[in-house]
Amino acid sequence: MGAEVNPCIESGCRGGCCRNIFMVDRRTKVEASFPGAIEVKPEEMPGLGDMAKGVYYIDHPTKNIPDGVYALIQGRCPNLGPLGSCAIYESNMRPHSCENFQRGSVDCNDIRYVLKLHPARTI
Ligand code: SF4
Ligand code: SF4
């Protein structure tokens, strides 16, 4: 979702996948990507729609990511611009989940279906 040519925006989608999502990533990555993120205790982790909009995370070490956290973006991602661009797209701060999410994937087209957009092809 870059600033110059953004195929998502050009195809009518303004960050459909950039809201109400969970991700697992390195603590340093999540804290750099979402400076306003709130660390909570596992028992305080909200479900989707349970708390005010924002980013919440809990400690979640895994074999592959020993310093992992599990993060919830509740509502719009704070990095999502009004026109659908990602404010940290050009930086190396973007979470791996965002880098790996592919336009035209099944998950992308599920979202596009809900948004009443035609299916996108992979690029
Ligand atoms: S990847 Fe898919 S759902 Fe996400 S912004 Fe692009 S077109 Fe929309
Ligand atoms: S960081 Fe950027 S790509 Fe990732 S969810 Fe937020 S706006 Fe979308």
C-alpha cells in the first residue's frame, strides 16, 4: 500500500485488511510499528469489538519468535491513512503479517467480497 502506485487503492480497496486483525510478531517490531499500542495481561486481552479502538498486545513467545507478542488491531489500524495508504509502508517497521499479506490471496478476496469489490488478482 505504497504512496506512488497503490494497486489496492486503484482497485477500489482502501485498506480493507488493515482493521480488526490479529497478528504475531516480534515485540520490537510491534512496538515500533504501533507506538500507541497497549500491553495488557492475557486475561485482559479483548476480543474483537470488546474494547475501544486501538492496538493491544500480550506476551506470546513461540519457537520461531522467542520475543513474540500477539497483537490485536481493534478498528482501523492507526497507520492507515484516510485514502487507504499505509503510513509506514516504505519503512522497515511494517509487521511481517502486513508484508506477507498478498493482494489477490484468498483472504484478501474474502475481505473484498464483504466490501462488495470484485476479486483481485495476485501481483
Ligand atoms: S490486500 Fe486486499 S484487502 Fe488488503 S487493501 Fe489490498 S485489496 Fe484490500
Ligand atoms: S501497518 Fe500498514 S499495512 Fe499493516 S495493518 Fe497497518 S496500515 Fe495496514
